[in-house]
Amino acid sequence: MTVPHRGGLFRRSRRTRCARAATAVVAAAALALSASPPVSALPSGLLRQEFAGSPQPVTVAVEPEADGTPVTLDGAIYAAPDQGRRPAVILAHGFGGSWKDLDRDARELAGRGYVVLAYSARGFGRSEGRIHLQDPQVDGKDVSRLVDLLASREDVQSDGEGDPRVGMAGSSYGGAATLIGGALDRRIDALAAGVTWNDLADAFFPSSVAADLPGSAAAVDAGRADAPGGAGVFKRRWASLFFSAGLGRSRGLSVPGDGDGDVASTVPPPPEASDGAQPTSPAAGASLCGRFDPAVCRLFLETAQSGTPSEEMVAELRRRSPARTNDQVTVPTLLVQGVNDSLFGLDAADANARQISAGGAPVAVQWISGGHDGGRVPPADSTYLPWFDTYLKGDGSAQERAARPLPGPGFTYPVKAGKRGAPDKQASAASYPGVGDRTRTETMRVPFTDAGRSGAILSPPGGDPSAVSSVPGAGGPARDAMSAAGYRLAALPGQHLAFDTGPVSSPATVVGSPRVRLKVTSTAADATLFVSLWKVVSGSPSPAKQTVAPVRVRTTPGTPTTVEVALPAGTYAFDQGTTWRVLVSSSDSAFATPTDVRSYTVALADDALSVPTLPTVVSAEESWDGEVVGLLIALGVLSVVVGAVAAVFVFRRRSGDAAHTREDLAEVPLSVSGLVKTYADGHRAVDDVSWQAGRGQVVGLLGPNGAGKTTTIRMIVGLITPDSGDVHVHGRPVHAGSPALAGIGALIEGPGFLPHLSGRANLEAYWDATGRPRSEACFEEALEVAALGGALDRPVKSYSQGMRQRLGIAQAMLGMPEVLLLDEPTNGLDPPQIAAMRPVLRRYAETGRTVVVSSHLLSEVEMTCSHVVVMHRGRVVLTGAVPDLVDSAETTVVELSADAVEAERVASSLRGLAEVDAVEVDLGEGTPRLVVRAGLSRPDVVAAVSAAGGRILSVGARRHLEEVFLGVIAAEDVESARQIRPR
């Protein structure tokens, strides 16, 4: 899968070029090799030297497939003319891409004095052959054929017969090609590999069980799939993302590529059969595997059926890994890895660095803020360009150039800036602490406050619900949203246990992987846990990294097993006085978890959290060359312009609010004046609507379906912009983003909650999103309204409609807003719950606040509301206090002591009087009532009933609100009919 991402060489392809897969496991293999994040990120053409000519297309014949099918690779040469002999660079793309994705980086390198060969790997773009996942015997040999091509060119500098001076760079899938190709072909003089894997089996089935390996980095020492516990935990979410994305663009193996040079789809549509059976014939297998190598595809299909990788599959994945060839790398190697990467973590770069340096090759490691999950990236001038300039340019033999000093620090890593939102600072050390002398790292111990505590957590049946710690592959706003949702999504009730440290006594910059020792007792023969680190400030936890450490260990049921967990590696600022939390969870949505029900008892096996630190941290020097200075000047001018525009916008917005503030409405909680809304089809939903709601009032907004009630409410809260008219809350104008909206609470067209969170957690998350302190939320009052009892701590997905509705009303009341808007609040409530809601709304208004209720239940409005506004056909047709509307001088209600026959006799007698307009007999409640509308006074009506022989029990004048409502609507319909009657 290739996800759109701006940047340079270490970036993902510009378009989605994915293929369908028969199973999510096959897709997972492809996904890991897909999205490659950027390292170079200068704007194209801005203050940069770039090759402006057209690339020269080339094809390279390589080794045929195992069945004898010939294969050629597609590529292009970027070379400025008439510049003599110069070094060359081979560029490799990420999975699903082609050489065209490397155009920007190729042009920059060519502009800096290199001959650049960008190529499409076997099975991608217009290149022929099958996808072998960087098999050294196939893809590795392909790289040698590319070097042969460069050796034949007259514009490429040579170090001997058939030995061009050449470097190679790539990321993710291309990064593995770089390391494997550089190991197998000794003619390659320098390597730059980014965000790639070390061992593909460990990448897909990780287990963060720490193990002190000889020569390993204490800073980044994660476990392996063959660590205690056997195969690790499958990265299910990465597989699902790839499979879902691949469904939209597959066209089958027969299509080698389209006219735009896009990659051919690597897997065809699924077979017609839908019974779930796997194919047994070679042809059927090929239809599922598409352009994948059938041998690799078969192993993944078997894994999909069994759920665990076979020994053969693990062996094949490891054979397709730099881990098996790194000991043959002898040239300077730059390893760039992202700290925000849930696919290939920092442990992969650590293992690559250990293995390459063991052979004596110079190695530099650069951690960047980016990764497969997004983030900030440094420019090319601070990554591979200085590397190639140092080891490819200038005089001297290959051995002499390789002996040159590193062009920068041996280890560079990002450190969080002091100010929120500021870019990370770059710190450095002379050499990578995982290479050579391990004494360069020190260990700081942060004691736990509850070291003796233990607790039981449940692994749910089917692994559902699962905690959500991150969304793999989601960067930017998506990652920020996950961070905001935070702890409540990651710590599900009954599925987590947390251990807090005491305050940090002295500040330290943690560089590497913190470790915690746990004692785990399982009811099964193994345990699957997910461990993460959280920073706790003022009682609120926030994730230290958007990744977790998956752990799978073998256990004896009922017997404790001690395991040391390597938490996600990175850089952490352990500020003085901060506290930290280790969260242990039994589930995580990004991974596959056991489907059987099991329980784990977890306790600390060590009373402190161990964190690696560097004794000296030196800020990396910035390269203030002319291009950077020019870029900063341009950005400075741009920021001034943008700042001025923003200031004008804010000033106008605030000035507009001030200009439209109505001092005469300062004491009116809600004023609606002249609202008009017409939709694109010409339908006028709201037509000149005006009304007010005062303090202490419960206002009912009534009207038949389509009257414009909900549209009016949406305009009141700024969700819809009116064509004309104004809304004011205490005199302040209301619009989208208006400060006046802080005084409005609303429930419109039903509540929306996160189903896996409890009712209490949903309310807390909603309030936290407002940014206001919890002390202002009035949770107790809102929870009393919800009246959910013990269900408040159950997941919302187990709630009935009525429970959800009550929780939604409670959510609208959080913070006790001055104006409360409720759209059909009684939906889903049973009669006792409706009756219980009446006094709640009345008491809320009695505190001086205002409630507006939109409802179809006229009887409830009559019993609950103090005032009503009746809308019909988008207009207000009636407003007033409920007692005034139901009272009528023309109507007298007489209750009789009689049966139905007697009541009808009296009614007939009254109808004979000239002054009586109408008489209705109401037998609804058992006792007959006469509803008399007449031009007579009430005493005269009573006298007429007595004269007719009626025995009177009571006399009243009140009508039901329903009568008023229907009468008004009927009158409006008659008036409308008159207006359209033909003349």
C-alpha cells in the first residue's frame, strides 16, 4: 500500500497502488513493505539545485523467474549533460511504487553532481517478474545488474574496470533492497537505508521480551519472535488496512501497468467461489497470489488458515531480511529510522547497526520524528546528501574514502522541545551507543509507588472489545485525535492494570527503551499482554508514544512467570517532578489476541522502572548554508503575511461580534430574530422565524414534521448558517465558533457515544474535549439526571435506547449551561422515565436558566413547558404562555353527573340555542363532559345546561394544548388554500 505523503526519498508513493489479497496475512507482508515515510522534505524547486531535464528511460535484463520466464526491469537515468564523469546513485522505491515516485529526489541528486538510476523493483510498475519480498537470490542479484548498467556508462566515475563509483539509497521495501544489494555487490561504495526492517519475521510477529544480546544497544533492545514464548503477536491492524485499501484498485496479473506508469496491481480480484475453501490447483493459487512469488504466497496462505506462522514461513521471512546479509556489508552505511513507527521500530535499526558494525564498516544512526505513522522529517541536506558527498566524491580509492570521518555525529535523535507544538530539537552523540562500548549508556531507576500491588485482568472472548492505543499508519490529525482520546480508549475496564512511579527526582533525557519487570500468572499455557508508558501530569495521563510493546510468553497455568518487557524505544523527557505510569492491557486493536477467555494476574517483579540515559547530550549543530538562510527568510516573509491576514481575520471576527452585540438583549437568554434558510433545491425550510426564551422558562417548540424545528435548532447552535437573521445568547451573536456557544448545551437528533467506553467515561471524555477544568463540569448533577445506577460503568453498547437518551440529556447538561436545547428528548423513554424527566427540566429552569424542548408529544409539552412556540411550514404561527393559550372565554367545559344518553340529550337541547356555536360530548374519562363554544357568558351557559335538565358536577374553561395546536394548524392550512385558490 502506498499512502499519499509529501516529502523526498524516504516517503510513500504519491498514489495508492495496492492489490487485493486472498487473506489478511498475505496482505500484511505486502503492507510492511509499503508506505515509506520521507526524510528529505524541502519544497520542490525552492532554493535547491535540481536537474531540470527529462529522464532517459532504460530497461535492464535480469535473472529469469524460476520457471524460465524472462524478466526486465524498468527505470530511468537522470544525468545532466556535459559534466564529465561523476559518481552515481541507485534509488529504490517503497512497496507498491515505481521509479516515478523517486523523480523529485533523483532530480535533486542529479543537480548535485550525480548520475542517478531510479528503478522499479521486480513485480512493480512496468518491471516484469514476481514479487519476492527482497529475496537475496533474486532481488539481490537484480541490484548487481543495475550496477553493471552504470559501469557501462561513460559519464559514471570508475574505481576500476567494471567498478563504478556508486551509492544506493531507499526506504522501507527499498531500504531492504539497499542493505541486501550493498551486501552482495562489493562495488557499491556507500549505503543510506531508511525505515526498513532487520528481520521480517520479528517485524510481523514481535514480542518485546527484553534479552541482553552481546553487542546489543542497551537503549533499544526489543525481543524477537523466537524469544521466550515462541512466535510473537501478529500485527493484525496493519494487515487489515492493507487488505481494505487494496480492494479498490486491483486489475489482475495480466495487466503490466497503465499508461501513466502506475504500478500494475499485484493481486487480482478474489475468485468467484465464496465458500471459503483455499485453491488446490496451481492455477487457482496463482489467481490468489497475483504477482507474488507462489512459494511465498503459499506459506502465507497456510499461515492464514492456521493462525500462527510455520517454521518454514519464519525461515523464509528471515531469509528475505537484511539480518541474513548484514555481516557482508563493508561500506559506510547510514541508517535512518522513525520514532513514530508501529511497523518497523527503532529496534530494527539497532539490530542492523549492530550487525553491520560488527564487520568493521562505518555506521551512523539517525532517529527522525517521522516514520510509517507520520511525523516531522529533516531535509535531505542533513541525511543522505552529506553521506554520499563524503564517501562518493573526491580523490582516493574506495578504501581510502571509506576511512574518512563521518560527515556528522554517529548518532542523532530528536528531543521534544520545551514549548508545546514546537518542532523537536536535534541532539547527538559522537557514536551510536549500541555500537562498541555499551558503557556510554547509563541506567536510571525510577521507583514505583505501588510496587507490592497485583491485580487480575481479563482477556475477553474473541478479543473484543479491544483497547485502542494507536491507529497504525495514521499520522497528523488522526494521530492527534487518538492522543486527545487518550487513556480511556487504551485502559478498558477489567482489561488493564496500571503501576505509577513516584515523582522523578532529577531530570533526564531517556534515549532508548525503558524496561519493566513483571510477574504474570495465566489461566492458560501462555499470556499475551500489551505494555505502554504514560506521562501523568496533574492526574491526567498522556501517552509517551503512540505505540505499545506486545508481549507473548509461555506460562504454566497458575504459576507466576517473570518477564522483562522492553517498552517502545524512543526519546523521553523525564522532567523533574513528573510521574510515569506503566499500563498493562490484555488487548489492543492493532494486534491479534487470543480468542478464548482467560485471566491474567499481573504484579511488579521489580520495584523500579529502568530507563537508559546518555551521560552527555549535545545539541546537534545546524547547517546554516545559503539555501537554508534563504528558505528561512522566505518563510519569515510568508509568516508575516499569513500572520497579518490572520490578525485581520480575527480582528474582523471580533469586531463583527462586537458590532452585532445587542445590549438591549443582555438579559434575554435566547433571542431568535428573522431567521431564513432556503436550500439549494429552492425549499425554504425556515421563513422569517422570530421568538425569545426568557429566564426560568421551559419553552416547547412545536410543529408537524417538516415545520422547520430542527433546522431552527441547528441554526441556533451554529451548525447551519442562516441566509438572513440573527441569534443572540444574552445579547452576544451566535455563529460557528462563537464564544457565545459556551453557554449552550444541546442534544440534537440523538446522542453519539463511543460504544466500547462506559457511560461515565463518555461523559468525562466529552467534557475533557472542551478544554475546561473538570471542576466546572458538575458531573454529579448530570449523573443524577442520567439515573443509570450501576450501568453507568458498563460499555454504552450494552445500553438500551432509553439509557442512551438519558445519558445524552446528562451530557447536554454538563457544565450547567445557561440555555439547554433538547430535540425530542423523550425518544426511547418509557412512561415512568418521561414522568421523571418533567420535574428535572422544571427544576433546571427554576435556577434561572432556560430550557427549549422540541417535541411531538403535546401532552408532555403541556405538562412540562411554561411557554410554547408553534411552527408550521417554516413560520411561527403561535407563541405564548401555556396557561394563556389553553384558557378561552368562548369555551366552557361542564362536567355532568349522567350517562352517555343523558349527556347527549342535554347537548341536543343546547345546540338548539341560537347563541351556541357548537357542543361536543367528551366521554373519554368515563364522566361525560360538555365542551360548549358560545357567544354567551359562562354563567349563562351554566344556566342553559341546568334548564336542559343537566346535573352539573364542575365547570371550567381550560382546553387541552392539542386542541389549540390542531386549531392553529388547521386555520393556517385553510388560509394557505385560500391563497392558492384560482380566481
